[in-house]
Amino acid sequence: MYKTWRLPILVLLLAISGCITGGAVPISEVPFEVPAEGSIANESAKWWSTYFTFGDDIEAQMTTFIDSAQVSIYMAAYDLDLENVANALIRAYERGVGVMVIMDNRQAERDVSLYVHLLERGVPVVLDRSKSDFMHNKFIVVDGERTWTGSVNPTYNGVNRNNNNALIIESEELAENYIAECEEMWRQYELGEKIVEPTPNPCVSVQNTVIENYFAPEDHVEEKILSELESANSSIMFMTFTFTSDPIEKKLIEKSEEGVVVKGIFESRQVSRYAAYEFLYDCNIPVIRDKNGYSMHHKVFIIDNETTITGSFNPSKHADEENDENILIIHDPEITKNYLEEFEKLWSEWCN
């Protein structure tokens, strides 16, 4: 059931936003009705969906996802320039849905029009205040039940030009994690209260699938990835936009020397003297650079064809220690099959 103790912060934010933008929303008029117990507990229903550019219309899927909200929307967006998505947030707010949007300050200020448009229509938007770190998350939680996450920013390039992935998972426990993270960022950015609390449900089970969920920097995400890579018995495939993590690079080399098949795709423009590409190549690990004229923006590891790691997290020290990030470690062969198909498609397109 949707956690009623989550409601006061969002109600307070709505009231504050109304005061800031002119026309406060009376708390008594915010229709925070709690969804009925078991509203998503259909054991026979498919509880997940995956989406990939360019075969799926991710912009339409995201807009539909937001439009489905009846009670609340918590959204963290590193970058946002899709007018359809912004208008969906406005529609939700104007029909009485509680909305909280967290954005990276530099991206919002770089493309200020939609940020201002949201504020002018009363939608509560909070910017992070860091000068060097990023609020790099890309997630949406609807009605405390369904979570959208992955690598895709709600931007024109993100859905039309870059290689990206997104997924929706129906789980109240998982949603609670992302809501807690959103509220933690709001307290930090808006109120200056840097209080880091443990992730409520770091390991959840959805219809017998185990999903691990971690947030950077507080959950030491790099360590979680290293532990999962260590468990690999047969194969590790990866697609990474930025990959500069020395520990993860060394772990891949170690696993390759143990006989595990390791293959990887790098975003070409991010291959520098700091990147893992040359080191892995020199160790005879098959790695290729993407040939997308824009960006290969995935942040994915696929282990033993059974486990997928995805989210906003690029394997780098900056992501691990300074940015606000999230990952999922999904132990499900069926979901992993979709990510493996994406890897194999891109590998076959770009390996020559």
C-alpha cells in the first residue's frame, strides 16, 4: 500500500511551490487519496517493461507513464527538453496530482525554457546546488507503485539520437526507495539538510525475481558492481558511456584471465587516456567503440546471461563518490534477455 508517511513532504512542497510561484495550494485541497491495498498485486500480470532506442517510442511511453498518475509523481531528471513530457507533468499537477521534480542545476539553466515553463505553471521544481557534481538520476515514480528508470534523459537527443534503455517495474517496495531518494535530495537542495538515510529496501523480490537497488554516493555503488562481477562464471557483456573506474577495469581483466568471456562497447567520444578501453584492449579483451554519430549512452553490465545492471551510473570515481546516481541489479533471465539482444545488435552493427 502507498506509504501515507510519504505524503506530508510532497504536500509541503506543493504548498511552498504555490507560494513561490503565486497562488499557494491549500494543503486541505491536495487530493492525496491512497490507492487501495493490492492495486498492483495481480500475480498473473507482467510486472516489468523494457524500452530501447530506436525500436521503441520512449517519449510516448514516458508521457503515457506520467499521464497515468492519479496520486503522485516523483521525478529526478538530469536533463529535460521534451515539451511533451513537461506538458504531461503540468497536466498531472493541474488535475491535482502531487508532483515533485528534481533537476540538475546546470542542465536546467543551460536550457532554461522548460524549467521556467514548469515553474510558471506551478509545478514544484527543485535544482541541485552543486558546482561540480551532478544530480545525474533519470527516474520517475508514479502513485508509489511504479518506477521508471534507466539511462535515458527526457531530451530530444536522449530518445531520438542516443542509444539508451529504460524500464518500468511495478513494486511498492522499490518505489519507496526512489521516493525516499527524491525526498532526501529535496531536503538537501531546498532546505540545506544533508541527512543521508539508508535505502529502505536495498533488496526486493517481485514475483520471485530478486532486484537490488542502490544509490550513489551513499551506497558505495562501485563496490556493489564489483561484487556482482566477481560472481560471474561464464560471461560479462557491457555497454558504457563513460568508463574510467580502475577497480572495475581490473576486475574485468581478472575475470577474463579466469576464463570468463568479457566483451564491451564504449562510447567513442569518451575514450580518453583515463578510459578503460586501451587497458582492456591491451589485455586481448574484445572491446569496440560505438559508431553512433551522437552517443552510445547505455550504462549496462550483463552477467552470465542472467543478471542485468542498469541505471544512471557510469563506472567512474566521480559517479561513485560525488554524483547522485542509482542502479538496479536485476536477477532475471527474461529481462536480461532483452538487454543481451540490445548488446548483440549493437555489437554486430559496430564490430567491423
